[in-house]
Amino acid sequence: MIRGMADRIEALLSELTVAEKADLMTGRGIWDANGVARVGIPALKVTDGPNGARGAGLLGTGTPALCLPCGSALGATWNPALVEELGGVLAAETAARGFHVLLAPTVNIHRSPLGGRNFECYSEDPHLSGSIAAGYVRGVQGGGIGTTVKHFVANDSEFERTTIDSVVPERALREVYLVPFEMAVREAGAWGIMSSYNRINGTYAAEHRRLLTDILLDEWGFDGIVVTDWFARGSTVRSAEAGLTLEMPGRGRFYGQRLIEAVEAGELDEAVIDAAVRRQLRLLERTGAFDDPRDRPEGQLDDAGHRALIRRAAADATVLFRNDGVLPLDVDGLDSLAVIGPNARDAMMMGGGSAALVPQHSTSPLDAIRARFPDLDVRFEPGARTDRSTRPIPARLLPDGFRLEHFDGGDWTGDPVHVDAADDGRLLETADPPGLAAPGDYSWRATGTLVPDETGTHHLTLVQVGRARVSVDGEVLLDGIADPPPPGEAFFNLGSSEVSTALELEAGRPVEILVEYVPHGAFLFRGAQVGLRPPEQDDLVERAVAAAEASDAVVLLVGTNDDWETEGRDRESMDLPGDQPELIRRVAAANPRTVVVVNAGSVVTMDWADEPAAVLQAWFGGQEMGDALVDVLVGDAEPGGRLPTTVPHRLEDTPAFTNYPGENGQVHYGEGVFVGYRWYEARDLGVRFPFGHGLGYATLEWGEAHLSSVPTVDELADGATVKATVPVTNTGDRTGSEVVQCYVAPLAPALARPPQELRGFAKVEVAPGETVEAVVELGHRAFAYYDPADPTWPDRNSNAPVAAGGGGTGAGHRPEPGWYADPGDYEVRLGASSAALRAVLQVHLDGDEGRRR
């Protein structure tokens, strides 16, 4: 920290009263903390989220923003440098929105395929997660915007997430779940951490002194802020003494006035508050908030370079599972193409919850294909219905969207005080409109023209937060004002249950929709979601099969959406929802040139994967996903992704299966350090597709791998490294990429360890005829494990009158915990996946019994 910054912080701190310090540690509104105008301290402004700077909206509302590929897609790139570029774009977007801090990245582990926010996280592997997170943090903070790496820690599912106790063994905590946070802090210098909702081994994260102070501050050298997750549980003295800097949102429930009272009562040392405020002021300095408080309306960026970058990222994330030669598609040789599937016509670009935003634009795969090839006969069939609940009326059925007129008072009279617009049937907002005489006393009226694309009995639906009614062509069909529905689970359980009514519609014949709303009883969110279920059809699969039979090739888009994969709820199954597995098998049998694209944020059951000619995973690929997918399908871009998470044969094989999601307020991490591929390999369980798997279009050959000189254990502990190098040659006629993955295997471990662990990787792009050397550097941690120690062993083992059953005083009964790399034999394994090993290099580490680091 530069001297001038430190001097200003100390000068400001000396001028503050206890009340003002407490204010700085407490939120003011939903997205800002308090400032202190008296001494010129601005309010810190924060915004979600991981895949775009949403602004002040919630759950897909707010200012249109650039929508990046989701977290699992970024993990699939295996490309920290690309993610760092994306971070720079996010910094520009955040500044344009008028905020100082981006509430991201999310680095929790893919512990189970059912985790509701897996799409938001990077990987099952801690090293890959940490590498991507470090790139993200460097990019965002390089643009002068703060990050809050989240959710610290062991918040790996949504089940009872605000109260559950994650019971995590010490080695698993250290070797798996803390590693991504540690890398973001130590390698990228993260300016912020967000504590999680849950308890960790009995203590709430926001009160956990060992995590927030002993490990984060003292051990890792973190000097940023720790902010709660929104409305998380905490306590005044325990949280402050643990190292919690900021309670959000405002106003404080356990900080604020209670901090003042605790200091005045002698329960809390004012020095504790000073340390927290010092860190808060440091963040304001780092983000330039003193020079630019960003107290202005939200702005938008629409940069062609930014769009091109995230389009490239979406292609670089796309994983090619298998290919019988059908890809890339020779479109010039096609007269017709069937585009089939529930995810073909509407863009499923992001997951649900706090990651959701209003994208700058939305291009579905079907629209992208038709736009790229206007002369090709493109035939569409949905093939299946898969919605978990009714989706908002899509923008494609609302040519002009909705016009929202806000009125002062709750009776829709007078001139509008504010006019807004919405593209689809999600009519949500999070704040009062301007121009009201009294807060919360208003109403709005939304009008739009619906143009159906099917004929038959539809179902009009309503979910409300507050009170709403819906009319079609002047007739009230759903009245949640006169007859409010009971509470439901929508919008984090703040919305009503869904009500519906039948509605006869004719394709192409427009009808007028009117939605009237008042915010009676609404909290946090206000508004309504108006949905439209299409007519029930029992021949969807048959129609899809007929289209496939009549076409030269098929692109079949299956997957999930932001209702199946969302914050606040875990998935109930690993299977594709609805009749999609049957659809895949039937269509693949009908056309041997079928390409299946999985559009989902997490892995799905893929027992059908051998039947189509090719299978891809496009994840939730962001707003440019449609065009990026076409790039990959026709060979304009390489499918550059590699699996960040193993695809198992079935859910029952997964590491956490017998302990997931938890019971009686606890979830036991019984698999310990054997997470993901470590579990399958340790138990010799076959998988559908291994960790790190992914094919390409280029022809690449690996040369002979070699190691640099090998340091001793002591030299490694002092910072020495060993380098693994392998040349990769492109023998084909198109540029391609390869991810050289480096796994380290201890051959005689002192403690139970996975058979091998990813310890480094290098992604290289190789032009035709070119040879590129991939280099992976391995340090002490590449060979080390965390030993929790057993300091009481000598006392327990002494003077025993019976045989002690082996053991001793060596490794496994150390007096002090820490990271140890034992002398002995290891293998450094280089591969294209955890299973496809191309080179195995022998390593012997000399030295005394492992040295702690």
C-alpha cells in the first residue's frame, strides 16, 4: 500500500467518531454502505455478479448488461488469461453502472452434480477453480474495481443454506474448499471476501474467527474487507472480533447501533472497529471512490470488442465430448437442417438467482443458425416441454414488449410519474419509482400486444410479489388483487404461488394484455411475472423424429434453464428434465448426422451419448452463445473447452451421494479430500467422461516430455520449483488448442491421498505446422498435503501395556499442523484428461522427513 494512501486512511480514521465508524461497517441500502459526508468519505457501492455487472436490479431486472458465460463455462475454458481479459471487461461494465465493487467471483466446489449454483462455480477441482478465480480477480481489479470472492466457505449446495452446518474434516477444508480462496488472495491479491450463510463445523461463517482472522488475515496476509452475504446471520461482538468488516444490506441488524452500544458497554474494544474501518477505507482508496463516488445514474456500454471477446470465450468453453466426423458441419453440402429441442428457440444463457441479469441482447441458437444461413431450409420442432414452472411470456411473442406506467398513489389515476419498459413477462422491480409523494404508495399499469405462434388452448399464469391482476382484450382473467394466491417459492420464497387460467389463442392473431399492480405486502421485490404455457401436445417427439428423417442433418439442443439451475434450490435429479433422453435416442436413430448440444450449467446424465454422431456441451454460454455455437458447429471456431467436472455414469456413483444434501441441520463432508475425479479414481469407478476431457478439430501430436532438475524437499519449501515441459505439434491444416494437464501422484503417501491430483496446466494454441512448448511449473504445494497433526500422540502411546497396533512418531503423528511434502517417489503425469495420460515422469524428492510450510 502506497504511503500516501496509508497516511490519508490514518488521518481520516483519527477524525471519526465511534458512531461514524459503526456506520461505515453497516449497509445503507441494498447495494451500498454508509459514507461519512462530514469528512468526505463516500458510500461504497456494490453490485452482483459473477457473469455480468447487473446494477441495482435483482433476479433478472435492472439496466441491460453484458452477459458473460457462466462460471462452469469459464472453468471449462481452462484459460486464466482469457478470464483475466473478461475481468477487464467486467470492470468497465461495473464502472459504467456506477459501482465500485463486483460481488464475484463464486469459487465454491462442484461437490455434487445437484448443487443449485454449480453453474456459477468453476470446477470440482480446487486448483483449476483457484487458477480461474485468480485470473478473474486480476482482470477486474486491474480495471480499478474491487472483487469479493465468495462464498467463504463450504457453501456448496442450496439446501438449508442459511443455517446448515457444513461438517468438514480439516484436511478437506484445507486441501479442497479453502484452496480457491487462498489462490485468489495470495496469487491475485483479492480486495474482498464474502462470507457464506452457513455454519462451518458449528460456527456461522460471519462469526468464524479461525477462518476470518487466523487463516485469512494472519496466514494468507489478506488486507481487504470481509462482507456478509445478504441478510446472513451474525452477531455484534463475535462477528466484529472474528474479522467481519461489513454487514449487508442496510440497515444493520447486528452492526450499526449495536456496535456503538457494545463499545460503550466495554464489550468490544474500539481498536477492533478501527481495524475493520481501516480495511474499508483501504478498499475505497483502491477503487478510486474518493475521487469518483459514482453518485450518478446507471449507464450502459455496448462495445463491439466486448461482445467479440465473450463470443470467443463461449466457443473456448464449448466441450466436444465425441465426434464421429459429422463436425464441423459442411453447410454447403446441406439442403436442409432440422433444429430440434426445447432449448433451441429461446436463449438459455444464464442460471437463476443473483447471477441473473437483463442481457444487452438475446439471440437463440435457432435464430443464430437462420441468420447465418438464410438460404438453408431450417426446420424447427421443440421435441419436448421441460419447464419446471411457467416461464415469463417470451419477448418473441411481444413485438413491442410491455409499457409500464407508474402512478403516484394506489389507484392508477392521474398522469404517470414514471414510464418504463420490459421485454418479456417478468415485470419486477426493486425500488420505488421517482416522483412519489409517499414512499411505497404507488401503482403501475403494463400494456402489451401478445402475438401467439401456436393455435389452441394456452394457459395464462400469474406469480405476484404484492397484488396484481391480468386482463386480456379487456376481460380480467387473473385477479390477485381481489383473490390473492397463497405464498409460494418464487423469488426466494417472497412471491405467491402460481395461478393460471385457460386461454384460447390463434397463431398470428394479436391480443392486448393489461397488467395492473400495487405493492401491498411486497418486500424486497415488487411486481408480477405473467407467463404463458403453450398448448399441450402429445406428439412432440414424433414430430421431431419426422423433421429429423426429412432433413440432411440435425442440431438437437437439450438442457436445463434458470428455473432448474438456480440460487435457492438444488436440482432434484442429474437427468435431463422431461422427455429429452427419449427425444435424443429417437432423433439420433432417425438421422445418423445428429449433433446433440447440451445447454446446461452443470453436468447431466449422458447414458445416451454413444447414439448421436456428435455431442457438445455449451453450458450457459452468455448473450453471445447462439452465434458462438454456430461458430463451433461450422468450424469457424475450435471447441476449446475441457471438462471442469467429471461426468459420472449415475448420481449414485458420486462422492457426496450418501451425505447429500444433509439432515438435522448438518451436512457431513464424508468423502473428505476425495472429491470429483479423486473419488472415482480411488475407488476405481468408471465414469462417462473423465475430468479434463474434451476433443477438438485440429490434429495435434505430443512430443517427448521432460523435467528440469528436481529440487530437494527443503529447496521446494524455500520456493524452488521443477518444470515439466512437452512440445505440442500441429500436423493438420487448422489451428487448434490443447490443454496439457499435469497430475502429481505420490507413490507411497504417509497419509491417505488421492491417486493423483491436478497441480498445474497449460493451454496452448498451435497453428498448422507449428510446435509450441507447454510448460507447467510445480512448487512445494504440488507435492504437499495438509497434515492436521496429532500432538497428543506421544502421551496416548506411552506406557501402553498392550501392543499399539503399529504407528510411531513419524508422519501422521506430527506435533504441528501444516503443509508437508514428504521425501520419496512421485510421478508427474501429463495428459489430455485425468484418464488420457500421455507421459509419466518419475520424480524422487530427497530430504529429511517432510518440512512444514
